[in-house]
Amino acid sequence: MNHVVRLAVPLFTALLILGGVAGVATAAPDGLKHCEVSSGRVPETASPDEVGIDSAALTAAVAFASDPTRRNVQVFRNNCLIATGPHNAETGGEPWNMWSVTKSVVAMVAGIAVDQGRLGLDDPIGNHLPAGLGDRAHREITVRSLLTESSGMQVAVASEGVTGLVQLDPNVVAQAMAMPIEHPQGTVWQYSQRAVDLLAYVVQQAVGEDFQAFAQRNLFSPLGIEQTDYHWGRDRSGNTYGYAHLLLPPDDFVKLGLLVLGKGAWGDRQIISAEYLTQATTPTLPNPCYGFLFVVNGPGCEPLFPGLPADAVQMSGMLRQDVFIVPSLGLVISWTGVTVPGGSVSFPHDVLRTTAAAFREPRLADPGPYVPREDISVMDPSISNPTATLAAFGIGPSAYPGCGPVTCLGKPLGPPIADWPPGCFILGCVGTDPETPGIH
């Protein structure tokens, strides 16, 4: 289980400097304040005490959580913003690479396509792929298997993703279709990068529209997230990366968490069905700590969610870009920043434990101190496999036929990072150029 849990949350989470924010909210039958979500830029606020959280205890969490690696921190209860980090004013509107949180966003977009009847969870992906792309075994992989990271395709987490850092990939869809199949689908959980790239393409084919355009119209726009706010990277064939490289402002990032908290409802609009999100956040047979590209608090997964109830879920990204969502508590905690791999490994546990202790209504059990868990070596074949990197350049047994560094599938390739706007780099977007994405 330790091995599975470690892969389920790449580089895990941290909560940073929390500060109280007071405001106006609405009374409710439970005696606590409740707020309405807003597609605008200024959320409703409340004091911790107004939503059943001890202000003094939260202040202790604030003191404990002071850490310079966090760029942005936001804590909500009952849709009310109750705590923020000291740098939120300057970082809230700056797009930041959400890394593997991108996977959860792809799952949400896929859910909208499922709700619209354009995609079936048990559809073989070959139903939506162009004729001739991939062999029979790959085309028989189902949408569900891609969502649950149980496609059976070989994985090499770091080696698959390294070429995406500067977007050298000729065609991530072709790369996915060339990854050897090692297991029967639906039986073994493996943290695949290429499988999620493939899923984004399958959704695009199913809806008959560019993936990003579909996501903008059906997910982002209803939340008040403008196309000019963010950047979502593409490979050299124009395919949207699904595994990472959604550069999203933290003030927009947290809205996605609030949408999941509301079971897909945003005000009076149901953006994603509650039925789909229930499936997406339920443990799966291949991995009880994983749903549809969400980390979930299934049996044996409690160390990932110290002090939080069984319905806690997480959108988790490298370098600790995370949002924790606990519907039964009305709680959303999000943070972004840069954390050195291996640094402060107990930090997420310690801060979440301290935050849970601040709850007055309900009282939460103390999970106890952090217990070290076995990590996975970077030399593990599931992490590093040069074959997966070489395949991106048309070299070796995992290269897709006819896909190399200059052309792929008979089409010329664009230059690397050609679609990056001014001011954008691998970690985020900054600057005053009018074309630089961000909340202005």
C-alpha cells in the first residue's frame, strides 16, 4: 500500500501561511455562516468563528504553517473565504503550473462530455479515434480505464513527462498509442502521464471540438475563468497536454475546488453532474486511494488526509500544488508554490492535523504525529525509463511508426514552446505584457 500511496500523490501536499479574513456571510439553520459561490473576483468572506472554527487554534496553525515556499494559500468553509496567505494579493492572479492537478481538470471536462451523452465511461477509445491510429489492443482501452489510471500501458512517470517540460513532444497521442501494454486493463493501477494526454484527445474527438475550447465554454466560462486568465500547453502537433502544464491563477484554481465541494453545482447551474463527481471521487478497485484522476480517502488512505473525514478528496500536483476538498465539512484548502522534492515531508500532515484541530463543529479526531512512509527510488522503472523519453524522438521500441522529431503521422511539427505567450515559462506566467495571461 505504501508504494501505491506514494505514486498516488506525486510529491504530496503542503499548507502554508494562513491568515484570517473577516467578512459578511449568510446565516443558516445549523447556526454557522454560509456563503454563495461567485463567478466574480471577490469571494464572500467570514471569520473562522462564524463557520465553527476556533480562531485561536487557527492562529496557531497560521504560525506553524509559515513557510516561504508557498506562493498562495486559501481556506474556505461553507463557501466563505476564512484564511489567506501573506502573498495572495500579488500571486492570486498570476498563472502557475498546476502540474498533475491538470489530470483532475481533464477528469472534470471528461465528466461534462459524459453528462452530455457524447462520451461513455465504458466506451472503447477506438470508437472515437481516427481509423488506423493505434493497434487493436490500445483501441480497446476504455475511457474508464484511462480515468482510473488502469489502462495497462507501461509507465515511466519522470521519463514520460520530461520532454513536456519544454514541449519537445512531437505527438503525445501517438506516443501513448505506442507505449507497450503490460497488464489487462482495469487490473493494475499505474501512474501514467501519456494515458491522460490520450484521454484529453479522446474527449476532443468525442465532442468534435478542440479540447480547450470545449473546456472553456463548458467549465471555465461558467466559473468566471476567462480564456485570457490562463495558459494550457500543447505538444508540437497541437494536442493539449492532459498530464500537466495547465498554468492557472490560484484565484481560479480554488474555484475548481469549490465546484467539486458543491457536487458540480455553481449557484443555480449544474456544471458537472453530482452522479459523475460521486463516481470520480469514489475509491476504485485498482487503487482504493484513487478515483477518476482524483486522490481519495479510501480504506488505508488515511495518512494522505490526516484528521479529515472519509469523504476528503484531493487534486494533487508536483511541487505541492494542491486543493483538499471535504464536502462533509464544507472545507476547501488550496495552496501553490515550489517545494523541493523530499523537503519537509511531514509538513502536509502536520499542518492538516493542526487545521483539523481548529474545528469546533464538528470535533475531529487527532490523527497523531506523522509516521514516515517508504518512498520510491527515482531509479525505479516506473519512474525512470529512458526508452519512454527516446520514443518522443522516434527512437527505440516505444516510438510510434512514422513519428519523429520533424514530422509525425505525415504532418510537419511546430517548434517547441511555440504557443507559449509572453512572460510564460515552465512554472508560470509573469510580467506586464498585455498578452501575458493572468487576472488583471
